[in-house]
Amino acid sequence: MNTHTPSARDIIGPSPLIAIENEAPPKLIVDPPLPEPLAQGRVFIQYRTENLRVLPVFGKGALEVSPRIGHIHVTVDDTPWHFVDTSGETLILVGLEPGPHKVLIELADPTHKVITSETVTFTVPEPER
């Protein structure tokens, strides 16, 4: 039986109070929509980042912050626009028509330059009668 309790650093990463030398590249990990809300027509997408903290800080000066910071861009169904999220929390989309959809989630630096991205595809079911 393993009784090791993960440390704070194990769970939340390095302290934001100390600069990191030779930071590893940022990663974006996106899960498929949660099935229970999706069955009711609501899209809940959980994501997480590694080696980048999602924060509402923008501009060229923020590129020098260590550990690095950024935010995400979210594009639904190839629309010509996207929205920005800085919460680091589950994305929630409501009001999508029944049928297939895709959501592009882009990890961006404080100047909105895209670092990496993931696309999630799913089908919103017809509402139950």
C-alpha cells in the first residue's frame, strides 16, 4: 500500500516566487466533454496546462515572467472569432444546436501568440422529448 502523499509542488508545480532556469515547453492537455452535461446539451470541457500558469496578464512585459504565464483562445465550429479565457477552469458552452461540433483550444502567451493547441470534437444530442 502506497502511503505517499503528493507534495504541493507535485500537484501545483513550482513556486511562482522563484524564476525557473531552462523552463520546459508549455503543454496543453484537454479532456473530451463531460458525458453527463453533454447528454443535456451543455458542453463542459476540462483542461490543464503544464509549464505555464493561466492568468489574466497580458502584454510584452509579461513574456519575461517565470514561471511563464498565458491564457487560452477558444474557437467554436471554425467561427471567424474566438474568445479568451484566463480562469484556468472548466470551459462551459451552452446553446449549441444538436449535432456535431468542434472546439479549438489554443494555449497563447501574454501577447496572444499561440504556443500549442488541441481540438475537441463531439456531438450534442437531440433533446429528449
